[in-house]
Amino acid sequence: MTTKGPSRKHIIVPISNENKMKSMEDSSTHITNINRGLKGIKSEVMADFICSDQVGITIVMNKVASSLNFQTIENYVKNVNCIKADSVKVSQLLESKSYLKIIDIPYLVKNINTPITANVVEAIIKKNHIFNNIALALRPWIIKVSSKSDIAIIWLDIWDVQSGNKVKGLINRYFNIESYINTIHKANINPVVP
């Protein structure tokens, strides 16, 4: 299922919460510097404002950015002193959210016998090549199948193009977590969203 998300005028920059807070403290300076860089390449596109969301920051433009505009903005963000460049993930021009669920996940993490967390899931996704170029719209949501089960379902909300092509490339794919083989399925809206 795909729902309307940000418009093509939004540039989503996934960054850590710490860097998000630092970048929002001086957002007006960042807008001025981004626009200075865009004027330097003789662009008619300008940044209007920066806002934060659950993924990182979103830079809202007055027009749809070209690839040159996009590269200029991404280079600026990666070179801001208060932001660690290695914590900036792939910036994206995206239009909608899509929903996936991963089934047959072990609920308890091997060796430490504690429930799996969103941080563990994000680390697994980051390491696995099938999730390349995927940006999470929200943190993963983990639901235990039943009170007596040792298996969980993980719900993922991802930023996708309007056609849903990113999610189509993941549906029915398999990957390993520990010794388990897990399957990715299409899902309706995340169960935590009303």
C-alpha cells in the first residue's frame, strides 16, 4: 500500500537525532548558506525552510530540485561543521510511503536473551545489500506473534517513489538473521498508525 508523502520539492536527509538537533539549532544560517551555494551554480531553485522529522531533516524547496541542485545541497550538508559526514545517509527526493512486514524474525536476540529492538533491526537493514537505497520513514515496529511465541513480525515504513518501485523490488525477497530465513511481504499501513 502506498500513500501520499512529501512532494518532489522536499529533500529528505536521513541523519542521527544528535545531528538533527544540532542542524536545527541554526537552521536559518543553513538555509542562507544552501541558497548561496545554489546561486553560485546559477540555480533558480531556492531552499525555503528546514524542518525535522523522524528520519532526519527535510529541506523544502521553492521548486523541484535538479540533480545538480541536489548534489550542491548534499555536499553542503555533509560539510557542515556540527554534522558528522559519516552519519549522513543517502539524501532522497521521494514522494510516498510504502509499507512492508518481515515475518519469522526471532523475538529474542541470540546470546543475550533480550527482545529484539528497533536499533538491532536498523543495524540489520543497514548491513544487508537488499536494503541499499532504502530510507526508513519511521523506526521499525516490532510485534511479538503471540505471548507464548518466540517469533516476531517487523513492520517497516519506507520512503518510496509514487509508483512504489522500491517496495516492489523487496517483496518476497529472503534474507538471513542469524540462522533464520526471513521473508519480506507487502503490508497495509503500519499497525501503530491510526
